[in-house]
Amino acid sequence: MATLSIPPILTSPRNDATQLYHAFKGLGCDKEVVINILAHRDASQRQLIEHEYRMMYSEELSKRLAKELTGDLERAILMWLPDPASRDAIILRKSLSGVVIHLKTATEIICSRSSAQIQQLKQIYVTVFHTHLERDIDLQVTGDLNKLLLAYVSKFRDESQMVDRARAEHDAKSLYKAGERKLGTDEETFIYIFSESSPAHLVAVASAYHSMYGNSLKKAIKKETSGVFKFGLLTILRCTQNPAKYFAKLLHDAMKGIGTDDSTLTRVIVTRTEIDMQYIKAEYQKKYHKPLNDAVHAETSSHFRTFLLSLLSP
């Protein structure tokens, strides 16, 4: 369930575009106007505003925002502007190109998305960037993580709730033999099962694993694998079991200790606001005994705080 708050009576996209244009005029930018409009429009409405702005002022709204805003607020609003699938494609492209490669970010996006979502973002990726996602993965990622990500973006997984208990027990046994039972780890077996399984099937495999061996599959992964490869497997597993709990943990980890990981904080809030942020807020409260809004308020400041809290809603 989304947290996006849209006014009951909306102004037209043309009027929104005009207000934004006037917010940019003069000395400085009226950030309150920008936030009040863009933080309260869904993806389709934002696209209409972008279209009207382009038609009226012969300029891309995103480019003007980049000129007028700076820092965390600029990054957050520019990330918010596109529709979810386009946003995922943009995040992946930035993570897999440039001077610094962000493998964990790319792994988070890929391994937390459904098969249908991945197929959609792949089409956008090749249309916008004129290269295939698989090619960029192959260029920038190595080892077992390369194999996992390529398999996960290439295979189409059944999204139904149908479960074959016998097959789930067979896969649980295969994972045990590939990990805890042997010296070393057969990563290929983990990659095959995790990239081929439907969410419902993987949940059944995890349940069978615990019943058969008295240990959780999550603990087995932590014990038998390492690095971003381990993070990828755990992301797949946790997002099949309880995606809201997974993202609540990402948010908590981004804000705990000294300093804040503003990049992760922004990415999770922006990408989940129109999907399941209400559930994430509930899981955050349940696990950390503190409202997510209070945590974000304490860790951010100024217009960046205002924007994120606007997306989270009260």
C-alpha cells in the first residue's frame, strides 16, 4: 500500500508546470512550491507535468530542476520524477557505469524486483541507453555475483501461488548438500534454485529446509556465502518472504550509527512510496519500536527532510 498523498482536487498538469516555472524565476528557487507539487503527484501525473513543461517552455523539467536544486534534495527529486520502471533502469545504469561501480545497489534493485518488473525495466534500459542490461552486468560484475544477476534477469519466474511440496523438499535437500553438508559451497546450485524459483516456491523451500535440518536457510546462506553474492541471495529470499520487512531493515541500516547513508535512504523511500511504503512503515515500527517518520526526521534536515516526509505522509 502506497503512502503517496494526492490532493482530492488537483490542478491541471499545465497549471502545475506554470507554477514550477515561476518557482524557478528570480533569485533562488522556491523549493516549497516544487515539493508541494511534485511530492503529491503520482507517476502518470508527473509525466503529464513534464510533457506540459516541455511544450510550454522548450526545456526538459529534469534539466531545469538539476540547475535549480543541489545536494540530497536534487538527487531525491530527480530520482522521484520518472515512473518506477524507468527509475529502476536509470538507477541500474548509474550503478553499472561511471567511475565508481555500485554493485550492492544494482544487486538490491535486481534481486528485490519481480520477474515482470525486471522484464519491463530491461525493455526501457535498452531503449534509453542503447545497450542491454545483461551486457553491462557482464562488463562490470564478476564471479558468482555475475552468474546470479545474469540468471536472475534472464529467467522468467512464475508469480503464481502454486507450490509442489515434494519439489520444495527436493530443492531444500539440494541446497543442504550444496552448503552446510559439504566442505566448501556449491554456489551453482544456490544460483540455479534462487533464479528459477517462484516466490511461493522459494518460501516453501525455506520452510522445508528448516523442518528438515533444524536451521534456517537464511543462516545457511550467511554461513556458506560472502560479500555482495551473499547480499543478493538474502535479498531474493527476504523479498519472497516479507519485502516490507526487508526494506524496513535497509532503512534502519541506512540511519543507524554515526552519519546517514542518504543514498540508500533516498532510494528506498523514493522507489517504495508508490508501492508498499505503508507496510514498510508498519514493519519498521514493529521491529524498531519507533515510527519511520520520526527516524527520518531525526536523520535529515531542511528541504530534503520535507520532501522525504512528504512522500512518507503522516
